[in-house]
Amino acid sequence: MLDWIGLDWIDSHGHKNTVLKVACNDNGNWFVSASRDCMLRLFDIRMMKELQVFRGHEKEVNCTSQVSA
């Protein structure tokens, strides 16, 4: 699903460390990325835009779950 975007694009658009996991929602319009920078980021694939940053984790975020629309 995210092959055409690539982790390099995700890394270069917000995360300050390695992206460890990515998950899409059911219709493929959004994805969440989890990173060693202790953040999750929500992106809109259609607009290629970051929608939300989830801060507050004390350690790296190494898993995600499917995002509901």
C-alpha cells in the first residue's frame, strides 16, 4: 500500500529518527507512522500532508495498529 510513498519520504517529512512501523486505515487514505523519535505521526495520503503529531511517549514507538476512518 505504501510502496509508492516509501519510508524515505516519511522519514524526511517530520520524523527525526528511524520510522519503525507504518499502518494504513481501511480505505487507504491515511497512515500512521511510529518512530524512534518517540512520536506517532498521522498523514493524509491523498494530500501528502501531515495531519497530527502524537507526542508524549517516553521511549521509541515501535508498533501501530490499523487506523479507523
